[in-house]
Amino acid sequence: MSGSSFGRAFAITTFGESHGPAVGVVIQGCPPGLPIDEKILQNALDKRKPGNGIASTRRKEPDTPMILSGTFKGRTTGTPITILIHNTDAKSTAYSDIAGLFRPGHGDFTYEKKYRIRDFRGGGRASARETAARVAAGAVAQLVLDPYGIQICSFTMALGGIRVRHFDAGAAAENDLYCPDTAAAHAMENRIKTVKAQGDSLGGMVEITATGVPAGIGDPVFDKLDADIAKAMMGIGAVKAVEIGAGIAAAAMTGFENNDQMDSTGFLSNHAGGILAGISTGEPIVVRVHVKPIPSIGRTQKTLNQDGCETTISTKGRHDICAIPRINKVCESMLALVLTDHLLRQKMLA
Amino acid sequence: MSGSSFGRAFAITTFGESHGPAVGVVIQGCPPGLPIDEKILQNALDKRKPGNGIASTRRKEPDTPMILSGTFKGRTTGTPITILIHNTDAKSTAYSDIAGLFRPGHGDFTYEKKYRIRDFRGGGRASARETAARVAAGAVAQLVLDPYGIQICSFTMALGGIRVRHFDAGAAAENDLYCPDTAAAHAMENRIKTVKAQGDSLGGMVEITATGVPAGIGDPVFDKLDADIAKAMMGIGAVKAVEIGAGIAAAAMTGFENNDQMDSTGFLSNHAGGILAGISTGEPIVVRVHVKPIPSIGRTQKTLNQDGCETTISTKGRHDICAIPRINKVCESMLALVLTDHLLRQKMLA
Amino acid sequence: MSGSSFGRAFAITTFGESHGPAVGVVIQGCPPGLPIDEKILQNALDKRKPGNGIASTRRKEPDTPMILSGTFKGRTTGTPITILIHNTDAKSTAYSDIAGLFRPGHGDFTYEKKYRIRDFRGGGRASARETAARVAAGAVAQLVLDPYGIQICSFTMALGGIRVRHFDAGAAAENDLYCPDTAAAHAMENRIKTVKAQGDSLGGMVEITATGVPAGIGDPVFDKLDADIAKAMMGIGAVKAVEIGAGIAAAAMTGFENNDQMDSTGFLSNHAGGILAGISTGEPIVVRVHVKPIPSIGRTQKTLNQDGCETTISTKGRHDICAIPRINKVCESMLALVLTDHLLRQKMLA
Amino acid sequence: MSGSSFGRAFAITTFGESHGPAVGVVIQGCPPGLPIDEKILQNALDKRKPGNGIASTRRKEPDTPMILSGTFKGRTTGTPITILIHNTDAKSTAYSDIAGLFRPGHGDFTYEKKYRIRDFRGGGRASARETAARVAAGAVAQLVLDPYGIQICSFTMALGGIRVRHFDAGAAAENDLYCPDTAAAHAMENRIKTVKAQGDSLGGMVEITATGVPAGIGDPVFDKLDADIAKAMMGIGAVKAVEIGAGIAAAAMTGFENNDQMDSTGFLSNHAGGILAGISTGEPIVVRVHVKPIPSIGRTQKTLNQDGCETTISTKGRHDICAIPRINKVCESMLALVLTDHLLRQKMLA
């Protein structure tokens, strides 16, 4: 009950701190017989690796996954799958001078209030490093989704106030930001450079889509598919808003405009984002998350130290300028986890 | 595992269909010794009652709560509290002509896909009537919050595309829409009348705030306080987007702009919406939900019947024009449930 | 988290006190489409009804079940099934003179210590009356087991120190005690009469068997099928010991004696009681529960009142002499619940 | 949902196979600030180590625990505590000749039926090696119990059909079997030698006692303290029966004999075993578990191979003759886990 577990039928528990020996995950409920090896995990982890892209930290972690349990002769056995990712480039000394300070925008203050003790090194348990474990778990979830033909992808739709104006999925593969608009991608990169020089940071918006999800997945009332997706996304450190389908835009439409009518070809629109009454419609599931700027910045900010005295802080450690694009893979992984969980639950009704 | 339970330490299970004998809720984990009676529940239910306000259905339900268990001599005993709300004005005949149709924007199609059987009368389990049970539970949760001085309120910030421009909490009490801007409220009412005449419906946006929440509440990683709030809100039928604090606006700020700096007076801003790293800061918790328009409309829409044949539908039953303002109380109730759950969890660390 | 829920995939929550308006149960996870009506529930409830048999209380409860939700046109819909059983013969006045006393062998003292408030009327939530809700839920579980051909029965194997010597399943149907040994049944009945005249009470032992359970059901490690059965049985008020298969006798055997060898006809014995490493073998599942004597007795006993002063107590209310045979149906119901839960879980691996 | 998690407020998840790289555990819900180091864990693990005593395997595992997360500067932080115990003496080759056989009394057959794939080396996930992780977790639980003065101990009360006749707690410390009767201990040792020479194995009975548990711990109805203890114990591989307090003997007593009367000095007896209506009375909690003989024996037994053909088997690997006394520490650990879980839950009512 310390909040580190997610899912019910397909349930994961992550553990580990930024500057401890390792982060990792135990996965329960994975069906037996699925082909698995560390390469599959590595491919997923590489997409969220620090050091990727213009917006990223200079911390270099190979993020090598090690499978400790739950597989036999290259297949899952149905028993808990444990994956360990050792921390190799943790420089705790970089944090010793801020040990007693509450970094603005971080969990330092709230962890202190909650636990009255905290591992201050690199954010400890609150570090984004924990999401490596989620990505490894998401890669295992994807093994369950594969036979259904379910595919998950994500696009950077806004960054630093610059929004995508033309959507070209192919373009996204050609820039480091997974941005489907080449011109916008260039503008975003320039914005990053400018803001980096100012010792500041940026946020943005990511759209995640799952295709191939069969109709009928999701539980009604509290455990709606969209409710679980909202929890999954809002539980990612930097996310401050989650939309499903038309989302915020739906609030300004009339019922006639927003309703997805049907004819024999299927739904005539997808304002619902693939979910009605918490259950999948068979249309693509569309999720948007709004990501706050990285709180660690070089600019000087007012804060308190642990004794409640006023002071200032200016972060010198290695930090990303923007959580995008590394967060994109984390969002995809969380969506994979939710869908896998609900797909397995649905089997009980068959 | 049918999705009808919410919460862990303070856990509720709702049951009942729109046109069955009753809806209700079982509440587990309520501390013993709290003063309770049906009046407290009735007051809460009255705020969500059909028939309230210009945007509401003409269905008249007294929504009289009956406590079946868990209390003794006017106090909670620590055992499950069961509350029953009988359905008295259910006119199933109004639904017989749409029994075999999938109403656009409703869960008819998805329930059929999931269960292959469904109670089509008034949406059955997917009906907004289920939220009466949530409101009753929320009133019990509020009994736990009261000694902490935690108060929850909500305001209608947008409706039918009209947004609040001036915020005056006092004004909200003087219109049926809980809108804190008298001019906006009038515009909203006019918009409702126009759209109603067109046989159409509207959505909007509600902001919910909790004050008095102590710092240190919320679990890290997956069960973050904001993650659980997001799930709670997105699990309300019509909600399509959830924001915490600065929310969507945060994504366009720089880190320096968005970070809430501190001095000896406390936080200098509250872009975080009272939550950092999933744990409360002690500042007001601020949540915004974006509500889609009511899907039941008089205008003719294309749809399919249960045999997959094309047809059209035009809703004739008694329906709200807008989920606001009735949904406001439901949102407040869900926030009360999440906060109570996390407050009780936190006691285990003391 | 008040302990009133059981099961995970097929999950029930019971509620209600002995002398409140009703007891009841909410069942989640029941697959849709199963034929159900109140008669099925009534048949099950009749087997546990007060007033049955020589060992029973004179309290006359019709135990009429009312289905409040989760069914439509005589079939389950997949949404929560709520069953209410009203209390009609609760005589609270009978308890007013013992309101401030801790009855030996009852939960009065411990409920007081735990909650500092308690509904003393008839044991409140700790009353065996709560098991009516379990039996109703067990009847629904049996609907899931039926298509598998799984049958559950129970026999009274000991009562008041008298043990069954010859096993004749047919004989059990011919006495009120479900005892498969006519001579033993007579001796038990005489023992009951004698002890009743002395103002005392008796315990005994019940064996419950499930046949038709396919091999491969049950989770390993902590959620072993036998572990969940042990919890289910020990959670019935009067049960003080649970055995699986050879049980206690196994502890005195050698490995060679106890192991169930196999040949092409299957297992050559069933000392395991149908469960190996927590998973079903396909052989009958055999459980034995040892039931303590009813604590409410006419004989005078020493106890304390709520102020901690010494006093004596002699129960005058209407009470059973022995929990057997009414408890037999409760045991069968709990086994049905465990098996249904694990059968549904297993579907996720298919 | 693969069954490898236990507990709710203090919740553990174990992982790992007998012949994989490691076994381990993730502990959630441990309060922050408790002093912890690997020595505390090592001391506990040493008591369950293979190679201890006359009845034990010759497999030599140092069972060195490694803390991967959840601590900082020698104290728990409130985040998940992960403990890894590497397997160093796993000889898989010893199992290659029985890879395709179903060993009688083991989970080979049932795992095959459940998962259709299994790690046959040393029992894989079903190996008693998994209990090392439980013991490590139990040592952490004990850190929570310590400030309450709660102590847990266990005694071997029967082995190979030989029962303890005189109870002398001091005597237990002087023999390898933790047997509180020196004469019985000698007889047990002789019985072990004899049976070992015959290529056979033995079972027995262990009594576990917890003192210092305050009154008022445990949830009513399904999550009774004794119900959770029964599940905890029956979930240990070799356990076939569980008794609480007078247990089986209670079934033959009258109510007057079995009831624990009270006077101003407290309870006058403890037939209840420290639990009434599922809640602790403040008296010692007394549990007895009956342990089946080790199923791996040298004697030749009939069985089937994976193709369903008849064959025989005679185990040649390194195996214990009796699960006692190694299982004693596992039982103590499981009791510590249940008590810790319920103590933390109780805090929510305070």
C-alpha cells in the first residue's frame, strides 16, 4: 500500500531509487508461454534512455535489463517476472549541496511532510528514473497485446508553446522529438536551445493512440477504461492534464456535434476517443497528456531549507530541458499496461 | 471485479440500475463513532437531484436515502454502512421503443459488446442515476473530513462555450448553475434555452477545490493523489478531460514560470494545484473537469439497431440539457472520497 | 477495508447487523447471461434457516431474498448483483439486559476494544445472521459452477464428541444433522437433548467435498487454493481448525504413505485432498472444519461488564445448541465462492 | 494476480525460482524511520537455512540478503523495500532426469495442468526456496512489531508420530528440532535416522505463539485475524491443517468448558487462542500447523511422465527428511506478516 503497484489482472510493482543499486519491476499475471528475452526489453528501454535527443540530460545509463524470474527457456511461465535495471551512472555527490533544500516543483517538500525521512539523492523514489521500470513492464505487456494486433504509438503535439499544425505521421520518425510536423519540430528545437541557454525548461503535449483494441474492453462505473487511463497518465511525474478523444473540445460542442453517429460502415466520427461509458468501441483509443516543464532549472529560485529558513536554489546537476520526448515512451507503456490489464479481465466473461 | 468499487482504506461499492428497484452503496472503512443520520445524506442528495435548475430533466425522484447497516444510536460503528435509494419515478415504457437501438454517445453499443446482454431501460447500470449512490457516499466521507476542516466546493467555469470572465464566489450562490460570474451565468442560461429549443444539448467545465488538506497526503508513484483524482473524475460518465492546478496551461510555461517558489510565508503560487510528486502540499487542491454534452438529444441521428441495421434515433425521454450543474455535486463527492481514502492511509505511517 | 469483502474475480461484500433492518450482499464479477431468480436463492437459504432441526434456535426468520440489482429478464447482466434479506423477527429487547456485559466466547469484548462502540443487539455485525448473505452469494456462485458439473456437499462427521464410524451418504439425508451414520446420528441427538437440558452447548466437525473441479485451478505461493479455502472456513464464526485432505493425519505418515502415486488410471489415493502446491489435481477437494460449541449458554459464567466490574451472565435469548447442521450450508457456500473465484481467474490464462 | 502477493497494509510480493538467479521480495507499506540492515535479515535467514539440523538437505546456500531499495542511511524510507537472495548452489543437472516426470506429492502435475509450461528445476516457483523471501520479509515485519513488545516463537510439538509430553521452553533451545521435550526430541531424532535409512520422510506439528499483541487487532467477517492466519499458514507448501487455540479439541468440548470466562484479572483460560470473532483479545495468539512429510523420497513410487505414460520415480537429489525444523521460522515469519498487516490497518481507526 505504498502506491508502487499498478493493475489488477496484469499487475506490476516497481521499486528502486534514482541513486540506489537498481530500479526494477515485478510483473504478476502475465500469461504463460509468451516468447521473451532481454532484447525486447532493451529495445523499449532504449526509447526512453537518458541521452536521447536535444532535450535530454547528459546522464548516461545503459539501462541494461536483467530478467531475474518468471521465464524458462525463453518463454514466460505464468509466475512473477522480475526485471532489474542497475544504476551505473549515479553521481550522488552532485546532490549533496541540495540535500537540505526543497527544490521547487519537486517532491522534496511533500516527501518530507509525508515520511519525515527521504533519500534526497536525485529525487530518490520520486525520480523519473523509476519510469525505466514501467517501460520494461510495458514491453512485457505489449507481448500480450501483439496477438490482438494492438499497436500503440505517440506523437509530440506541442512543446514550449509551439503546436503542431500539420499532421504527418511519417515526419515524426525523422526528428528527435517524435513531432509529426517538420516545421513545428524545427521551431521546437530552436525554442529548446533558447530556453536552455536561459537556464530554464519547457513542457508540452503528447498524443498517444492505440489501434486494434477490440470493442467491449473496460469495466463500467469506477474502473472505466478511460478512468484507468487517466490514472495511469496522471501518475507519470510531470503530467498535469489528461484528455480522452475530443477531450476539452467536447465541452464546447453540442450533443449533436459531439455524438459519434453510426451507419453500417461503423462510427462516423471518433470524438469519444474509442471509449463509451468506460468500454472500448473498437475505434482507436486517443489520449492526450499535458506535461509541465522540468522543475530543475539553472535560474535562481526562492525556496526553504529543511529547517524552514529562506534560501535560494539554482540546479547544477544533469537534467533534461523537457520531459518530451523521453516521456512519450513512458506514456505508451502505461497505455499498454492498462489495455493488457483490461483485456485479461475481459477473458473472465468469455 | 466488475468495476463498481472505489477506494482502498475508505472503500465504496455502488450497485443498482436506473430502472431497477433501487440504487445504493456499501461503504467500508468508515471510522467508528462519527455522528450520522439520513438528513446529512438527504442534504447532499438534494444538490444532485433531478429537477434542479434550468438544465435538468423533469424526472422527479425524491432520492430518499435509507441507512440499512453500519450505524447504531446515530453513530457509525466501523462496520459496512449500506445506503439504499429507491427508484420511484422510473418509466420504463419510455424506453421500450429504443430497446434495440444503440443511442449515440451512450454505452448501449459497448455494453452490448462487453456483456452480450444489457438492461436497456434508462441506460441501466450506465445511467447517471448511479451517481446518487456516489453522492451519498461522499456525504459520509465528508464526515471524516470535517474534523480536519477540509472543505470542498465547485464552480461552473464554462457552459456551452461560454466561459467565466470574472470570479465572484458569492455570485455562484445566486444562480442555478453555480456560476461565479453573474453575466456569464445569464449568457449560459440563454444558451441553454436556445439549444433546448433546437433539441440539442451542451457541455461545460467545472472547477473543484478542496481547502484545508494537510501536507503529506497521497501515495507516490502509481497511487499519486492526482492520479487517483484523475481516475475518480474521469470515471464520472460525461467527463472527457481532467486538469490539476495549472493543468493544460502548465504545458506552455517555462519551468521558472510554472514552479511554485517558497519563502517563509509558504508557497508563492499554486500552479501545482496543491499536489507535488503525488502528495499534497497543504495548498488548495484544484481540479478542473471538462464535461461533454448530454448525448440524449431530440435531433435525429444515424445509428444501428441491435441487428446491425441502419436506422435513426431521436430521443423523446426526460433528459437533462447539460450535466452541469448536477454533475458538480458528483465531482465534489468523488474528491471527498479520494481525500478521505488517502487521509486514512496516511494514518498508518503515524 | 473493514473486512466484509471476499474474493477477487468473483467478489462479494456482505453487510448488515443481526437486529438492523436487513442483511445483504453485493456480488461483483458474476458472468453475464446466467439464469437466476429468487427461488434459487430461497432454496439455498432454507438449508441454513433458523428453526431447522433439533439443535436450532426458535428464532423464526423466513429469510426471504430480494434481488435489487444486476439481473434483467431473469438473467445476470454482469453488473453487481445485490441481494437483500430483511430481518423480521429481531427481538432487541431480549438483549437489553446484557447490553453492558461481555458474553464469554463472543466478540463483545473484542469489538469494544477495536471500535469503542458496538451494536450489542444479537451480536450486531458478528452475529451468525450475517452468514445468510454468504449463503445467498454461494447460491449465485453455484450458478457459475453448474456448467462445469462441480458439486459441493457436506456431512456432519462429529458432534458433541461423537464421531461417525460408518459412512453412508444416503443415511445423511434421513436425519436432521446431515450425519452419514444413522447410529451416530441418534447418539448425537441424545447428546444434544442432554446438554440442552443442562443449559450447555456443543461443537463438532463437518467434512465438505467438491467433486468435478478440473485440474489446474488455484494460484501458487500465497493464494493457493487450499490457503483460500482455509481463510474462507476459518472466517466462519465458530470454526477453530481446518484440514485439507489427510490433514492432521498426514503429519504422522511417512512420505511414502502420504504421497498420492499415479498410474494410467489417475491418482491411486487422495491424501492431498485434491490440491497439490495450491492447485487442484482433478480429484475431489476434501475439507474438514472443526466447530466450537455455541458460546451462548444458560449456565452461569463469570464475566466483566463494560466498566470492568466482575459479574455473571446466563444467556436467556433464543440460541442454537450447536452450530451444526446450520453451519454446513455456510461451509458449502464458502467453498463454492472460493472455487468460483479461482475458476474465473484461471480463464485469464486461457 | 499470480498469487505471489500477501497482505494489504503491509504487503509483500515474492518472486524467483529455485534454480533461477535469485529469489526475492518487495515489501510495501513498511512505515518509515525503522532501523534496518542486512544483518537483521541474515539472522532470520540463518534460522531457516538449508544445512541446519539432522532433518535437512545438504544443499548449502549462504542465503545472503541484499537490500536493493527502500532504505537510506540505515533506515526505512516508506518506499518499497526490495531484498534479493541470490541462488548460488543450484545444481540443475540433478533434475534433468526427472524433467518429464510428475513427482508424487509435488506440484509438477498441477503446474503443468495450470500453465502448460513449467520450470522443472528443483520445483521452480513451487520450491520451498521461495520461503527464504518470506523469512526476509518477516524480519522486516518484526521491526514493526518490536516497539509493541510483540514476540513470536514456535515449538516442534510432534514429529514422525512422536508427540511432546512435557513442555519445557528452555529445552527447545538445546536441540536442533526446537522441541520443548528433551526425551521426545531424542525419540524424534532416532525416528529421523531410521526413516532416512529407509529412503522415506516424515511430517509433524508446530505450535506458533505470539505474545504482546494488544486487544482489538483484526477485521471482522472475512478478514478475521484467525482467517488471515489460516491462509498464511495453509499457504506454506507442506501445511495440511491449521488450528487456532483449542482448535480441534474445542469441537468436543461443551460451551461451558470451551468459553473463556473473565474476572478482574482478565481471561481465566485461553481456549480461543487469543482471538474472538476474528479480533485479538490481548491473550497470547496460539496457532498449530500440521505438516505433511517431505514428498521427495528415495523409495520407488509409481507415477506418470509428461506424455501420460506409467513409470516409476526414486528421488536422488538433495532433500530434507522433514520440513521441521526449517519450516518453523517460516511459520513465525508468516505470523509476523499477518500481525503487522493488521496492526497497521488498526491505526486507521485511531
